[in-house]
Amino acid sequence: MSKYEELVNQLCPSGVEYKKVADVCEISRGRVISKDFIQQNAGNYPVYSSQTENNGELGKINTYMYDGEYLTWTTDGANAGTVFYRTGKFSVTNVCGLLKVNTPHLLLRFLYYTLSVEAPKYVSSGMGNPKLMSNVMGKIKIPVPPIEVQCEIVRILDNFTELTAELTAELTAELTARKKQYDYYTEHLMNFGDNVKMLTLGEIGSVKMCKRILKEQTNKTGGIPFYKIGTFGKAPDAYITEELFEEFRAKYSYPKKGDILISCSGTIGRTVVFDGEPAYFQDSNIVWLEHDGTIVTNKYLFYCYKKQPWQISTGGTIARLYNDNILKAKIPVPPIEEQERIVEILERFDALCNDISAGLPAEIEARQKQYEYYRDKLLTFEPA
């Protein structure tokens, strides 16, 4: 039996008391601190805002609002409900809430771990702007086990957090190194100098696209997935009927399995290998090159596209990759055998670097899930 289990069995065998945050903490908000103010009053004391990058730090000024041990949370925006543990001298902006424990029966570090799990559950997304206001934070109920149990939980989670962070840093460094290696080999393998002929894509084939689909021809419930700019390479949010799909696929241009689909708007240049599963694509916004596979293979084209410095037209109101821009793009065209050799090498690096179901990214994700599992288990108590 672990020390944690012994303490729980000894000190709270019948469950623990739950209290509202407002009953155990002083709750306040920061004040408006502009970027101009930070620039004009530069100093050594951090200013924390609603962002989560850089630990939420917006900048540093020469004065401070708080000195001690606190929790802050993001009250507005995409990161609403994110909780931070703060110590020392600092200030917070008006989109940050502030908590200070006002009872000796609650460790702030224990509260931090608890609210990291609970606070996001109370975020409201009304009017499209996520919020977690002070009155809602105050109503969140948290377990308050005996202080000895809290200390043991904090010790376990602090150690677990440190070990997880160290391992994730090592894995991330390894992944970064692999990606650099991949970039190096891509550059090396695709650099032929004057030894290989350069052809424009227009000399290789022609740009094709699906027939235009009107908004009233789509639905949100189901059928054949219809991919638009915003969902290209992601999950679809619109569908067309199977009857319309079969009609359009028979009458108009349609990609074959293995063709490389290119985004011409939005995330310009994003490429997806068409898997052949029934799907339809948004006319001129998602296109592909119809070409002779004995000259250039689709797999080789995929890597050429990833390295291609597309000439994007910006004269209109929206940046766009037009068919003419695509057809004028030049790529090196070595013999098919060399294309296949290059693809084989680069696919190995792709699998190591990018496949979330295997390799380093999956390991990083697994470690994070393992941490979250044990954290949630430690912070779950039966009410007394």
C-alpha cells in the first residue's frame, strides 16, 4: 500500500468535504495594462495576461501589483479557464482572475492541480467568446482533504510533472533533430544542380478541379463528405447526397486515388494525398494535376509540392494560388527509378517525424495522457 493510500484510509476513509472556491479564497481581477504602458515602464517584474504562450507573460514593468503565492486564471478568450501557479512579484491584466487562499486548511499548490482539471469544465462559450468569470469561479466546488493528504498529492504530482516535463523535453529535442535531419535530406535529395532537366507543371500535365457545388446543395447531417478551404486536411463539416456525388463524379473531373490535392486558398499550398474514399472538393479552391505517371510519380510530386515556393497572387482582396501560378511552377524531373529512390528515403523520415500513431509524437502524447490519468485519479474523492 502506498503512503497516499495509507493517509487516505487513515485520515478520510469516509470521503472528504467539498467547498466552493469563494469559501476558501479571495477572488479578484487584474487591471488594464496596455503594451504601450509596458514599453514605457520596462522593468523586471512580469505582467501576466490571457495568453498561454511564454507562461502567460505579456512583458515586464518596473512596478508590481502582487507579491506572494497566488493562482491566476484566464477569464476571456480561447484560453479561458487555463490556471497558472504564480509566486513572487508580478502584475496581471484585466483578463486574468486572481486567487489567494485564505485558510490554513488548503494548500495553494493542491488547489492549482485541482482547478487545472475543474476550471475548464465551467467555461461558457456564449456569443462565441469563451469566458470564466469570477462569480462562476467562486461557485466551483473542490475537495478539501486533510492537509497531510494534500501534501502527499502535491509531492507526487510535482515529481510526476517534473519527470514528464524532462522526458517530453528530451523527446521534443529528438523530434526536432529528426526534423532537421529530414529537412537536410530533402534539400540534399531534391537538389540536382544542372544534372536533371527542369519542367514546368504545365509541361507535365493540366490542373483539374471538381464541379462547383452550391451551398444549398450541401447539408450538415451526412452523406458524402464535402471538403472546403477550412476543412481541407481535417474533418468535414458539410456533405452532399450520394446521388449528386455519383452524378458529378461521372460527368466532371474527379481525382483518382493517389492524386495530390492542393489548397489554392486559405492555407495555400497545403497538400493531401487523395485516399480514394468517396469525397468531394470545393471547385477551384482544391485542385490537382492530371499528368502522365510515367514521367512523374504522384509520390514524387508530393515532395516537390512541399518544397515548392509557390508564386501566390495577392493583387485581389484575398491571396490565392491560381491555376496559372501552378502551371508555371518548375520541378526537377529525374528518371522514375531515381524518383522512387528519393520517395522511399523521405517516406521513412515522414513516418518518424509526422505519424501521430507511431514514433516520437505518439510517445509524447502517451506520456501526457499517462500524467493526466494519474492526476485525475489522485484528485478524485468521495464526498463526505
